[in-house]
Amino acid sequence: MAFELQVVSHAPLTGEEDPERVAKLFFQMIGYTARKGPDHGISFRVFYECFLVHPTKAWTVEELAEAAGTTMPSIYRHLNKLKDLDIIEDLYVEVDGDRKRAFRLRYGDLGKAWNFAEAHFQLAVENYRKTVDHLEALLRQKRGRVEVETPLA
């Protein structure tokens, strides 16, 4: 599974009282919403107005497209971003006698869903550390060979 999260050091947004403003700033910080451009409003509406305001509702792609005022391909792009963060889950719902794929905020709770993002982040950082350690070992090994081959006078 792909995991992508923009990490920028910011002070917590705990002084802000408007949940919509906190969400906008937070979503920009983690790289989910663009700061501007055609998708800026759509990505925010999909996540805030659909998944956060109605966290236990299972949304079909058609319902999300209608709520966000956009196309289904656009919704899939935004769903893929949220799936990369692992904070939404897939399920199936009955619609007019048919089973349809739907999505909702994992556990119907942002705090619980965010645990998945944190776990993926920790794993990504640990994998970076392993790569850095491996690279440093390779560089030491190469430097050792270079120093033997070309001793300084």
C-alpha cells in the first residue's frame, strides 16, 4: 500500500476555535488539499463536508460526486489520496437492490482513523533510518577501499 503524508513542523492548531478553519489548515499541512487551484474546494468538501461532518455515513462515489459538485473521476482522485493516508475504509452498501462500493471515515472517528496514518508514518521513518544506516555502511566500506588504494602522504 502506498502511504503519502506531507510532514511540516507547525505549532498545533489548538488555539483555533472554528473546526472548518482548523480542518482547512490541517488538510493543507498534511498535503491532502492544495492551497489553490481547481481541486482545492473539491478536496475540502469531500473530506470535511462528507467524511467529517457525517463520519459514520457510507458514501458511494455517486453521492460524493453530487455532494462535491464534481465528476466521479475527480472523486476517485480524492479518494485515492485519502486511501493513501489510510483514514477511510471501503465497504459495500445496498442501493436500490444492488451492492455498491462505498467509503466512510475509518471507525467513524477521525482520532481513531488518524492512528493508522501515525502507524504508517512511523514505519516510513523507520524504513528511512534503515536505508540511511545501510547507505552509511556502504559509504564507509567504499571510503575504506579508497583510503587503502590512495593513501594520503
